[in-house]
Amino acid sequence: MTYCVGMMLNRGLVFMSDTRTNAGLDNISTYGKMKIWEAEGDRVITLLSAGNLATTQAVVSELDERVKAHGERNPSVLETASMYQVARLVADTLRDVIARHSDTGQRASSVFNATLILGGQIAGGPPRLFLIYPEGNFIEAGPDTPFFQIGEIKYGRPILVRAYDPDLDFNEAMKLLLVSFDSTVKANLTVGAPFDYHLYTVDSLVRGDTGRVEQDDPYFQTISQGWGDALKQALDSLPAFGSMSGN
């Protein structure tokens, strides 16, 4: 399984993805689920993927081919005029890949599903963030839905819902996301470190800070331990059951 998050802040866009693609007692594998395209000074585009690995990698490969052979395979993510058009291109590519795979005789809905988070900025427009479904349709983030999750979302979502603020700086956003990912990892074996991240600053039009957080990273271990301790302290500080009802 997978866990990926794309988040809109006043300062820019924040992306994080896990890298686990298979989990078992004797078979754990990792694969990057984040792709970044950049034309410095013109655009930066980030794609996160969850679902069938063959499908998501086929989508990325096709989009890469359009970039490399742009004279023959227009449009490409580096030539479209707006982020909305990029979202349409990516959505169409995803739908086409799934349709081709389903022609082999297996149902795309059960075998070849994939969901994508697409975000970035093109010169002349604002940063935008989209959630793209396997059917080829998509929705855009806004004030009421400022972040998207794909994959194993339920364990880390309550943390984001409670603590998200559009005025978070990147350090605070990383802290929030690491808590969300740590909670997911502890609840589900199919999600695991290392975690890839990209911090894009609004109007910079260059790739922001990128990196990978390993399981044994000292900061991540501090966050994990601190979050666990804080929960225990918060639980201890709450009134005992029945103490406020007279029972």
C-alpha cells in the first residue's frame, strides 16, 4: 500500500510520500512514488502516486517520454499553458494506461487502479494542487480542502485535520506530516519509511528542498517518541470517566 500527502500552505506546497511497495515477513521492497519536473524560472510540477505500481510507472514513463521527445509528442507537462491543463494531460494519460491494461482481460477497477496527487506552479499562475482519480476526473484543492491524501489515509488524517493551518511554515508542516506518517506506519505494515519530501516555495519557480527521511533518522525518532509521550501525558491530564457526571 502507500501513503502520500500534498498540502497547500500560504508559503507554498508541501509533498510527502512513503516508499514501501510490498510488505511481508520476508519480502519488503521500496520504490520512490514522487516525480518532479522542473523548467527553472517557468514551472515546477510534482506528482505523487498510489496504487498499482505498473500503472503508476507507466504513467510517469509516458509523461517523461513527452518531455524528452517534445517535438514529436506534444503536449508535455513542460509545455502546457496552465496547471489545469497539466492536470488534464496527467488524468488522460492515467485513464488511457488503465484502459490499455484492462484490455488484457482483467478489470481495471480491481487490478490496475491508481490515484495521483499533482501540484505545482507555472509562471503567470498561482500554485495549484489536484487529486486525480483512476477514471480520469480530478478535483482541485482550495480553502475547504487544503490538502489531499492517497493510499492508506485513515490513520494519519485525524492529525492533519486537527492541526493543519495555512500559515504553517515549512518546518512546522514537516513536523505535522512526520507525525501523520508515523501514526500511519505504526498502524499499518504496508506503509513504511523512508519518506520522500518536496517543499516548494510559492513564486520561486525552482525546485524546493527535497530529501528522504530514513526510519532511523534522529529527528524522525525524536518526533515519533515525542508524539507518543505527548499523547500519554494528554491522556493522563483528562478527567477520569464518570468524574464529571456524578457517577
